[in-house]
Amino acid sequence: MNILIVEDESRIAKRIERMTRDILGDTLQSLKYANTLHEALRFIENNTLDLILLDLNLNGDNGFDLLTTAVSKSFHTIVISAYKNQAITAFEYGVLDFVPKPFNRDRLEQAINRISTKEKVTINTVKFLAVKKRQKVQLIPMEDVLYIKGAGVYTELFLKDEKKELHDKSLEKLEQLLSPSFERIHKSYLVKMTEIKEIIVEPGSKYIAELKNGTRIPIGRTKYKSIKEKWF
């Protein structure tokens, strides 16, 4: 794993680094440290990452300015902050976990392990999906997203206004973050269940979810029974 720690207090940053190295062992490929917002943004734009461990107060700068950029990227973000009142907002932006300060090794390990175990976020309050457009980050409200299609390491967001946006996160990563209102009905699709108008069975054991806008999306054979039960 390639990890960036963004923390303005060197003592805490070293503690996070020590714990992270201990938790990940040989699976840690690189671990870098940035103590300012601008340094972190430069590093993100020029390096491949799997995880950011982010403080929300960086020498007076607001970590949410970095968070909106971070959550638009392919990697996961874990916030480590003393500002517990900001946890819900952080989850709304799409972080994998929020570790409140002061923290111990066990709590940090629990957060980091979510990546390898693909454990879903328990606080399903994601309100936005951040996408990068023309060097700017745009927040797409979840209420506007009908379904999401896997496109290799990326995903395509299909919206109510018939527009399509490209997201840097994979389908697997988004599945971890989103609420149960979105179901993985096929290896390539996450669909908002309330948008399904009808479930159709076609010859040859083919299963189709027809959405309210007329879009037809395949349902995986192994998922048909559970999807039908949840839909009804």
C-alpha cells in the first residue's frame, strides 16, 4: 500500500506513522508525510496512492478543502481528527472511516483493515460523489444518481438529467461507501433500488431490472433471488 499522512503536528504524525508501519508490515510499500494543505495537494496530483490519513485542521487551513479533492480520487480517505462534531459531514463526503483523537493502535488498525476486508461503512450518510472536471472538483448529489456502472478501474455515474460523469473510484470502493439504497445487482452495476420499476425474467434464465426511465440493466444470476426479495 502507498499511504500519505496529512498532519500538521509532527509528534502525532510520527505516532501515526509508527502505528501504520506496525499494522501493515510488509504490505506497506511507501509512506509519506505532508504537514500543509498545499504540500498534500501537490503530492496527491503527482503520485499514486491507496490511502490518505487526513487531519482536518492543518495550520489553520480547513482539511475539508483537501477532503473534497481526496474523495474524488481512486484511493480511500480516513480522517483522524479531534473535531468529532465533523464526523457526519466527513462521511457525507465519502470517507471510509473517522478516527477521533485521542486514538489508540487498535482503533487505527480497525480503520485501515476496512480496505483489505472491504467492510462497508456503517454510517451510510454519503450525500455527494465528488468528480473532477476541468481541474475542478464538482459534488454530485446522491439523489441525482440513478445507477453506477463499472468501467475498469473507474466508474460511470448515470444521473437523472441523463448526463454521465466519470468517477476515479472503482465499483468495489464505491460499494463500500454507499448506503444500502444502492445494491450491487450485477458485477458491473450498482443500482438505486427505488429506481427499479420492474424485474423481468427472459428466456435462458436472463434477469433484467427495468428502471423508471426505461433503462434495462442485467441482474446477475446469483443475485436475482436476493435482489427480488429486497425490491419487493
